[in-house]
Amino acid sequence: MPCLQAEALQEPMASDRETSNPSSADPPCPSREPSSGEGSVMDQPVVTSAGWFFSPLWSPGAKTHRWRFGSGVKSDKVEVWLDDHATREMEGGSVVGAIPSPQTSRGPSRSPSDPSLLLGHRRDSSPLSSPSLLISSSASTPSLPRPPTNPQTFTPCLLQNPAHPQFSTRDRAGTYSPRSPRSPLSRRSLCCSHSPHSPHSSPRSPRRTGPCGRGGPGWRGEPCSWITEVLAGGSDRTCSVAELCQEALIHAEEVLAAERSSLSLIQQDQAGEKRLVQVAALTAPDSVKEKSYSIHAHLELVKGIMGYVGSTGTPINMTGDVFEDPRFTPDEDQIPDFRLRSVLCVPVKNIRQEVLGAALVLNKRNSPDGQGSLFSDQDEKVLSSHMVHLGLVLDNIQLCESSRQEAKRSQVLVTLARLLSEEHTSMDNLLSKMAATILPIARAQYCTIFIARPRSKNSFSGLVHMEGEEQGSEFQIYKRGCSLTEVDLTHALQVLGSKETQNVPDANQDPPTGSLVCCPIKNGKTGQIIAVCQLKNKLGVAPSQAKTGRRFNHHDVRLLEDFAVYCGLALQTVQTVQRIEYHRASQDVTQEVLSYHLTAPQEEIKALQEAEIPSAQSLHILDFSFSDIDLSEDSTTQATVRMFLDLNLIQDFNIEYKSLCQWVLSVKRGYRSNVPYHNWNHGLSTAQCMFAMLMATDQLQCNFSRLEVLALMIATLNHDLDHRGVSNSYIKRTHQPLAQLYGTSSLEHHHYDMCLFILNNPGSQILSGLSPEDYRRVLPMIEKAILATDLAIYMERRAEFFELGQSGVSWAKDSHRDLLRSMLMTASDICAITKPWHIQKRIAKLVATEFFAEGDKEREEFNIKPADMMNRDNSTRLPHMQVNYIDGLCHPLYQSLSGMFSSCSPLLDGLMKNRENWMLLAERGDEGGEEE
């Protein structure tokens, strides 16, 4: 099976092709000294491909001219190693080392623990499969120059605890017994094992303060200088991850006498796909070059070996010439000059045994007698031990970098939250401040926020554009006004359509326009895209990335996605504020229109102001049997003015007489004339009943304060303002705005709000003469009095009132006074049941008309059977319903009220007379609508 997509390698330079193998008849000598300019890292072809990583799969059977590769299974052991977990010098960047040496292309992955899998053994061996990953090589950069090497022997060493501030070396007899890489803190595992007397000893770098050695029984050792230096560096290392890995390869080649080496780390892209990224590769100075056509022959094999090790975490030690395997018989002209005699590959793991990458060494150098050497089990343990310590350091670097990035991220989020809590005059101002917060943290040159056009999926309505510039140690931020035509919208429109984050490096764009990351901004409630934020041109490019640019890493992507959440909140906040301002302006206009229609014409106000107000006796407003049926429209308003005059409210509260006249006329206009019962006549009748009780009961006038009397009169006259002729239950069931606005007692709250509106209407401000303290006190009294007319509240509190009637009112207690005021409001509201029979019968019909109309609406809109008192089918049972109404609701209230105040007994007397009449009609089966 062919491998996953792999880009072509760069062809070697002409000079390389000429000097790599001048004559096919003259085989290269592995032990010859490199000539001037030969063996340099820069002379080797470099890999520029990306997106490849696979594992080879042996296909047993007939001989073939090609290896077959197959996809394996996924492995849960693979841990993501992000190459952007660099130290401060490579902050957030993609760490890539040079890949100077050609890599092998074909060959199986073999574990040294299974002899049957060694090359050249068992034609019927089972296929070796591994998890299928991608492997990529980032763009090559010049590697660190190798230090000059001089052949010399090594002294055995033993490393003590590296955490100790000082290291001491002492002789110690014994046999070297390396521990498993799973024990990274073992003292013996810190030692590099290579025989000091071996003829294959490789030179070491002069930078090393102590050699790595391996001897027989009784050898004594000194600390491994490379491990000591790596572990002692800790989180204060100033080199990049690529440099650290390259130093590890240099040391591994010296210790194991390998001709070539490579180290790759696992990386996870934005799509969650894992791949190996080669960060370092070396060629020993005394190794020979191979022809260009052998590059491809070796590269694919190395990919597969490292892919298998990186996927499974299992080391591989291959011995023997790969091209002598009986299952592979290439043509003679296809056999490369550079033979793969031995391959050793081990995983790089952290302390949690999670795979971070893989390290590979090729071809142990020949001995002086010309015989090649193979990597032994001891070599495998030595390389594994070194990679364990490298994994510890890499894991530490990753944790330190993650901690530092989280600290920066937290700082940004706190700043953004503080900006959201502040009051801003415009959306542009808020988004500009937020963009200026993320620019220096992400080290981006541009931050642009594109505002999506409402109800459009492919266009923007505006943008906010900020620019950043590094000036030494400071980061300057500028705001530049620009239009949508001046900015590239390509990626922003793509994100607007796909709703997915894009992270585009410069290398992937044609023509290159700079790296960028683009993220959608969503409405948290609806999930719709309301904007797109974009960072462009990563600043602080490292020298090794000067040609290819620097892409935004996963920390930048996560920061931008968090930034997008706060931008979404900011946009929604600003839009909410704008909507509030819009609705506030609309409300002002509505109130202006309402004020105009509620305010009576000046002619009516002047007429009432100049009219002679009849006495209370002539208007019969002192009688509990009062009825407005025979009164004219003008007489009803004059009767209202007379109540305020006789209660001395005008004098006590400095009410301007013209304001009182305009207020009375406005209240009258506030009632809907098309409502059968809850109209102005009902409001006047309620106010008259309260007036009659106050005037007839000395206890009430003497014990109630003047402010309480004023509140009761205002509340009774306004208690049903703008009544719609339906009940609270109907308003709630039909989800009318009143129900959404108030919840419970919707109508009563609306009546109070309308009352306030008229009281604040210019020209009708009858409370303007009150002191601020009295004004603050009277409004809650009016509100509670109006809310008390909700019969549901009456039913909740009447038991308490009946007890009060038995024990007597304690006028010193505010709770008793408040309860009494509420019961007086209910008694005034339902006083129609106490009126003379001809009036009561007429009003009962009006109430039934209103209730039956509501029942008809419920039947039509909800297809339900209305309540009995609202069901038109029960119209013949009106007398029975009236008797039940009197017995269940009215009689207990008036009986208790008459017991407390004897002056209110006419209300109870009228109630009982009407009960007798309704009972008579019920017994006769009369509907009660014909006879008077």
C-alpha cells in the first residue's frame, strides 16, 4: 500500500552529485577522513516536505521490487508534542532543526526482542503493523556547526544525584547494570556506557567536561557531562528545543559511533491530527555521501521506522543489510552505495511514559579491520537512557511554557473582563481597547475585527483595525482607520462561512501574505456568527525562520478563541445597550403620544376649573347607595373634585386647583370607554364608597394620617386605569406583554404604573406640593392599595383581617394600618353588590357581559371550557352565581368591617337585601334580566 502524501525532496546540488560518489567502481571508505568542505551539514540535501508520517507493513510472499506499506491502528499512547513549546528565545514558535542528511526509504521496523523479525530471517514472518500517523518535516534551517572532534578514549563515569548543588566523584567498583528507561532517576541510568578500550570509540566534543564510558567488571565511572548539563539547566535554559535536540544527537553519535542520526517530535495540528516533525538530523564527519537517487531509497524507511516507534513507544534495533533481505530484490542499478547495515530507533518519553517523539541512529561505524559493527542491546539501553533524560527536560520545558502561556492568557482575560465591566460610549471604542489588549501578548502586527452584516452570510458591515510594532523592548499600538476595501477579506469570509478557526502560515499562501489566524465570534445564545477576529503577521521572527516566516502557535489560537468569546460578549453588550437606548427613545415617544391623548383639551380643563362644584349632599356622594347612573359626564368630574375639597386634601397638600382639575380629567380619559364594567364609572363609584366610609367613620379620619387619606383617594380613583376587560389569568395564558412585564397581578401593576404616569404628566402633578419625605412615603401606600384590589391577594389576607376584627385594630402598628387600608380598598372595589337592587341588577349584567366575552375568547383561542362565571352557557344561572359570590367573598368582609365600624353597616344591609333578591330569582328560575 503506498504511503501517505509526501512532497518531493529538493535535488542535491550539482557539486554534491559530483563529489558524493565519483566512481561506482571505487566504493566509499567509511574510515577515510573528510576532505575540506565534505561532511558539512550544509552540504547535504534538506527535506522540505510536510504532511507525511506512516508505518511500513511487510507483505510476505513473492519477491517484489517495492516494499508494501499499510496503515495500522490508532494508538492511545501517542501524546501530542507541540513544537511551539519552546523556551523564551523561541517563544511560541515552531521549532525546526536542519535535516541535512539523506534518509533511507525502505525497510521494515523490527524489534530486537523477536529474532524472527530481524532482516534476513524467516521469509514467512508475520507483517509488522503500527498505528498510522502523519509525519512531516518543517522547512529546513541551518543546523548548529559540529564542533571539531578528536579521537580519544573515554573514562568510565558514574553520575551522582544531579539535584545536589555540588557533584562529587568517587571510585566505586562494580559491574555496570543499566536500568530500564522507565526508571529515569536511577543513578546508573545517568551514565553513558561505551567501552573506553573499544576500537570503535567515537570522538567527543571538547565542550564536554567529562566523557561517557562503558567498561567491564570493576569499571569506575564519572558523571555523564551531557546528562549533567541537561538536567542542571532546568527551566533556565536559553537554547531552543531544536538546539537541545541537536546537542542530544551530537552526543548520541559520539557515544554510539553512528554515521547518521535524526530526532523528531510529535506535534498535533489544529484538526487534531498527530504527526512527527523532524527537529534535528546529523551526519558524522567521516561518513560518506550517497548519490541523490539513494536519498529517496532511504528516506521512506526512516520515516516508517520513526513513525512506528513514535506510535507504539517500542524501540527497534535492526541488524543486517536491508537490501539483502530476500523479500526485496531491486535491480542492480537501484542499489544505493550507502548501505543500511544497522538501524537503532528508540522513543523519547516523559516521566508519565507518554511518547514525545523518536530518536534514530544509522550504521555503527566500521572497525579498523573493515568489518562493520551492529548496534547492541547495550547501545539500545544507552540511547534509551539518554532519551529518557531528554524527555524529562522536554516535558519540563513544555510545562514551563504552558504555565507561562496560561499566566499571559489569564492576564489578558482579566483585562478583557475589566473592559467589559466599564461603561463605553461606542462599540468601536470598546473593541479597539480589546484589540489593543491582545496584540502585545500574541505578538501580532495586525488585529482586525470584522463586524458581520445582520442576516447576511457573506458580507461585513464594518471593521475595527489595530496595528502593533515592536520598538526595542516596547510594543507600540496604533489605530488606523480603514475601510473594508483596504483589507484582505479572503480568510475572514471563509471563516464566516465555515464557522471554523483557520491558522494559515505564510508558507501555505500563494503569493505569501504573512501568517494569520482567523476565528469566528458567535452569539452565545443563538450560535450565529456576529463577527470575525483576525491576527496577522507574527512578530519576533527567529533568525532560523526568517525565510519561511513564523506561524501562530496553538497558544495564540487558544488566546484568540478566548478573545473571540469576550468580543462576542462585548458585541452583545453594546448591541443590548443600543437596543435599550432605542427602546428608551421609543418609549419616550410613546409616552409623549400617550400624554397628549390623556391630557384633556384646555377648554375642558378651563370649564371644570371655572365651574361651580355642587355640594356633596346634592351629588349624594355621602350616601352608600350612591349611583352615577343619573349623573352627566361633567357631574362625575365635579363629584370627584368635591371629594378632595371636602376632605381638605387641596389645602393640606398645597394642590393647585388647576392641576387637580386636569388630573381628574386625565384619569377619566385613562379608562377605556369600550369596556362594559371596568370603566370610569366603576372608578368613580369605588372612590365614592371610600369617601363615604372616611366621612362617616370618625375612627378612620382620626387615626389615619392625612397622607394615608390622600393615598386611599388617589388609589381608589385610579385602581382600574386602562383595564382591558379581561382577567389576569387570561393575560397570563395569552402571554401578553403585561404578563411578561409584571408576572403576577399584571393588571394591578399596570394600573399603578398608569397612575404614576398621570401624576408625573405635566399639568397633572398634584403631588408636587409634598415634601420629598412625604412623596417617598405616599407612593408605596398608593401601590399597595391598588395591588390590594387583586382578589387573589384579598383571599390570602382576609383570614388575618378577620382575626384583626375580633381583636381590634392597634393603630400604633403599621402592619394593622396597612391591612386595614387593603381591606377598605377591596370593600370599595366590590361595593356594587351593596347598591340598591335596581342598580345592583344592572351592574351584575354589565359584569356578566364582560366575563362572558372573556370566556368566548378562551373557547375560541384555546378550545377549552371557560370557568363557570365566564361560561356563557351558564347565563341562566346568574342568580345562583351571585348568591355564591355574596356568600363566599362579600359577606365575610362586610360583616367583619361592620363589626369594627358600625358606620359601615349600611354596606352589610344592602348586601343582605340583594342576596334575598338573587335567592328569590334563583328559586323562581328567573334569569334576572327581565323584571325590575
